[in-house]
Amino acid sequence: MSDVTRILNAIEQGDAKATEELLPLVYEELRLLAAQKLAQEKPGQTLQATALVHEAYLRLVGNEPPTWSGRGHFFAAAAEAMRRILVDNARRKGRFKRGGAREQIALDEVSVPLEESPEDMIALDEALTKLARAEPEAFELVRLRYFAGLTQQQAADILGMPHRTADRTWAYARAWLYQEMTRGYES
């Protein structure tokens, strides 16, 4: 059992001291994931990787006692927290820009728009929310790849999914997201 898994189990059992031990163990890994996500944002981003990690960590160990089933579950929760923070940030920015035409984006990878505008991030979040309802397993794969920055194999291993199934699910999710995000441009 890794140190992270041991500490996560202690946190789940209510050991408040274990929460303090967790951040130093996962900080650098979370910071790298946050830096990867922020590198995909437009230049001039006011949110820094350190701030994103701290905000995500605070959300993870906040008021409610966390229930993580292991290292993979923890990093999936961290990825979700980072996604929500980035979407909230995009929505906040979008409120200041009244309107503006959306540009069509291409989905070569799940890191879909290379230069995400607040509108693109909100559209991506809406599409991901629909994907989560329609295909939860595909959503989990996208979340781990896009927001946690994991490789296809790492994400498949965390989800307990055969690698070939993960490849097919990844292709399906990309096509599904592309179709969902470009619907508004067809009219």
C-alpha cells in the first residue's frame, strides 16, 4: 500500500492529522497537472498553477469528510475539482464580456480548444455534463485524460478498463464531444 493510499484511508477513518500529511506527498504531482491544464489556457491567464492546486486541495479536504477509495480515486476527484475551478473562472470571465461570437473549435485531442475562451470552456463543460449523463464511463476517461493530464494507459488502469476498450471509448468520446460542441454552429 502506497503512502498516499495509507493516508487516504486514515483520512477516511477521520484522522485529521492525516490530512496534513497528504498535501506534501501529492503537491508536486497536482502542481504538474495544474500546470498542464493552465498551459492550454490563453496567454495572460490570471490563475496560476499554485493557486489552482491550493483551491482544488481546499475543495477536496473541505468541510465534508472525504471518502476516497485509493490514489486513483483521489486524483480523479482532484481532476474534477480543477475542472470545476477552471469552468467557474471561465464563467466569471464570460460575465464581463457581454456576448461575442463563438468560434468553431476542432477536437483533435480531448484538449480540444488549444486557446480556450471562456465561452469555449463553458461549452466544453456543458458537453461534458451531457456526456456524464449519457456515457459515464466515457466521461470518466475524458476527465482523467483532459483535466488530470493522465495518459491513455494511466486512465485505463485507474478505471480498470482494458486498454483497447479505453482506446475505443476515447475515440467515441472525442467524436461525441465534437458533435455536441459544434451543433450550435450548424444553424
